[in-house]
Amino acid sequence: MGQRARKNRARPDVTEGLPSPCGRRELADFLAKAWPGESTREPGGVLFICIGSDRSTGDAYGPLVGSMLKERGFPHVIGTLEKPCDAHAVEEAVREAAALRERVSFIVAIDACLGKPESVGCFLAAEGPLQPGAAIGRRLPFVGDVSIAGVVNMHGPKAYGMLQTTSLHLVMEMAKQTADAICEAWFGKGP
């Protein structure tokens, strides 16, 4: 579970200091503007690092998005339901991304996060990397040129427990909206 880096580490699962939450339409608009040029609009010009686990409902957001992107023809996806990029695999994913850097010019990091109750179901998109595991106290490498964090549940005293009790329906719907937004931004057409 990731979160953009911030200075105040006293409450690591709070989304303070992050971009305002947005919906699918705003996410598509953000991504369309964030891509550096037409050359990266070939499906092979981008790498998606979809962080999470298939063993936790809330944390499955990243692997669900990754699986949907693979199904839609994007060849460079790290983190799917079949082969998740969980906390134990992030460092290897960063090495794999570095090796692919000559072939891809853009890296999008996608992860779940916890946030304020009114932000649940929204997306936090920003230029720059995110740091997976920040909400649960893990120190993992920053990843991505652009980051998308899906707010899958509200923050609480036990982040892991909040992820376990997240609605599967919500996570699946958010993953579909994210994949739709990426395709809309990428190919210029909606679902």
C-alpha cells in the first residue's frame, strides 16, 4: 500500500499534502496532460508498476489494474493478479524498470492507499513517484514518473486491518475506472 512521500511521518496513513482527490474523468485528463509526448503513446512506450497483493482485498487494487491493462494490450506491466508486485517484490520491480528504461520513456506507479472518509473511492494522481508501504511503516524505494493512488478505504488505527475489510466491489470498480481512464488518456477514447 503506497502513499506519496511527505515530511510529517507521525500519521503515515493520512493523505494530507497529497493532490486533491479526483474521479475517473479528472484522472484521464491528468494522465493525458502528464504523458511527455506522442512517442510514448505507443503501448510499449510506457511501463506500469501496479503495486499490491492478491491476498488482501484493499491492496488488490494495483494488481487488478495491472491485469486489466495487460488484457487491454499494454505489454510492460509489472504487478498483476497472476504475479503481484507486493512489498517483497518492489525492489526487484525498480531494477526491472531501470533495465526497461531505454525502451520505455514513462513509468506510471499505481497503488492503493487509505485516506479521509470523503476521499474513499477517489484517486490521487500526481507527477512524481510514490513510496509503497509508507502507510504501514515500510521503507521501500520510490517508484514512478507519475503516480496514481486509489483511496480504497479510510485510514484507521490499524492500516492492515482496514485493507482487509475493504469492499471488494469498490476495489474492482476503482480498478476498472483506472484502466478506463488510462485507455482514455492513452488512446483518446473512453470505455
